Amino acid sequence: MSHRLLFVAASLLIAAHASAQRGPARDPLVREGVTVKLGEHSYAIPDGGVGGVPNVGIVVGTRGTLVIDPGMGRRNGEAVLREVAKISKNAELYVASTHFHPEHTMGYLAFPPAARYVNSTVQEAEFAELGMGMVKGFADRSALQGELLKDAQRRVADITFDRDYALDLGGVRVRFLVVGPTHTRGDTTFFVEGDNVLYAGDVVMNMSFVAANQNSSVKAWLSAFDRLEARGPKTIVPAHGPIGDGALIPGLRTIMQGVATRARELRAQGRPVDEAAMQLQREFQAKYPGWARANGVAAIARVAYIEAP
């Protein structure tokens, strides 16, 4: 069996075991009335620790408003738009996604046709290849998710860019930066200039190991940390979990470098990839107890093992 197939099979088994240990999941619904202000122009709707719900970003200028990761399906998108209406009366509306997964995209079903969807060419291609299959997988998880995604369909971007894009909302500019292949090939982060708020998607997490897959690259991830840290973020909004500060980046860099170093050591000793990955998961779980996505250690270890010279 190839490294790629071994990676996928092992990751799915670990994720299923972790899900069973957590017990029944809460409904993946964006909460209303909890929006927090992070800067003069920057807001977030916290996920409340609920799986399948992103931290939704909202950036408000004098002319336009940007929504980042609008939730899973039309119902959640409608909740997001009600929150937007409380803080912005702008007619000019934009929507974007940190990556192509359904809880980060499908809320755009609720957005009016005049709202402009901005997306990278990388993420557009990734959704075209994998997006609707991912939607089906999410819809099959529960009756509610099936209901949320019943009318899901791809929305083709109105504005596309390659790796970097600047959106002027009037009095504030948001820089879009594609940093994948990390969690996905098209991972995109959003930096609000002046507010120094970074909407980091699944690239920078808080008290959580990163979620890698067979397309990930440790080199790309470490490069992403460097590029994002250079912008000097004061507040970091991860895709899921608690909002944090700029210290999240050096902390995750240290962990990822440690995993990569140990993976190379174990490979040099001739240890099989799965054995090395599970040993590293045990080691780093013990070092960082209570962190979410424990299976992320094994996943990134596999990537580092395969990338090792």
C-alpha cells in the first residue's frame, strides 16, 4: 500500500476513535448575539467550541463589509447575515473562505447575488475537484447536517486571484494570502491592516495540534508561519477554537519543528512510518495534555517522515 493510502486510512481510523470518545456532538449552528469586536474594523462570531462551526470573521469598512467563513449551509449563512446587519449598513458585501470545507463555504448560499465571492484560483480548483464530495461526507454525518446542506451547490467566485490579493473596504484594507499546501492546498489567511487582526483558518490554531493531510507540506507550513508572523498580528482568529494572540505562531512553530525533527530521527532508525507516527503522537500528547486534535500529531509526523531526505 502506498504512503498516501496508508496516511488516509490511519488518519480516518484515529479521527473516528477520537470522535467516539467525545460523545454526542452539539448541533453545528452559528450562535447569534455573541459577536465580539477585535479592532476598529474587525469582528468575530466565536464558534463556542462546537464542531462544524467556524469562527466567523467580519471586517467593516466605510464602504464595504467582508465576511470570512460564513458557516455551514443557508441556515447558518442567514444567522451570519443577521449579525452583520447589527454592525454594518454597507450595501457593498463580500464573502470569502479560509478553505473549501463546507462549514467555511456553504453559508454563502444565504448571501444575495450582489454579494461578491472572492477566492483564489487554487481554492477554486480544489473545490471543483473535491468540494461536493466533501459536502456529501458532511451531510451524511447527521440528519441536521443533511438538512443544512440539502441545497448545497458550488458558488463560482466573482473575483479570483493567484496567491495575494488586497481588498479595500473603505478606510481599511484586508490582505488575502494563500499559504497552502497546509491544512488544504488552497488555505487562505486574511490580515486586517491597522487592526493587526489575522483570520488564520486551520493554519494557526490555539491549544490544538494542526490538522494535516496527504497534500500537506511541513516546509510550506513553516514558511506560512514565517510569512504570517512577519505581518505582526496582535490578534489571531483560528478557524476553530479560542481566539488568541501573536504568540500562537512561535508556539506552533516550535511544536511542528519538534515533530519534524523526531520524525526524521525515527525514519533514520528504520522505524516504519505508522509506528513512528503513533510514537510521536504519544510523546506530544504527554507534553501538551489537553490539546485538541491529538491525531494531528500523527498526521504531521507522517508528512514530515515522507518529506525527510
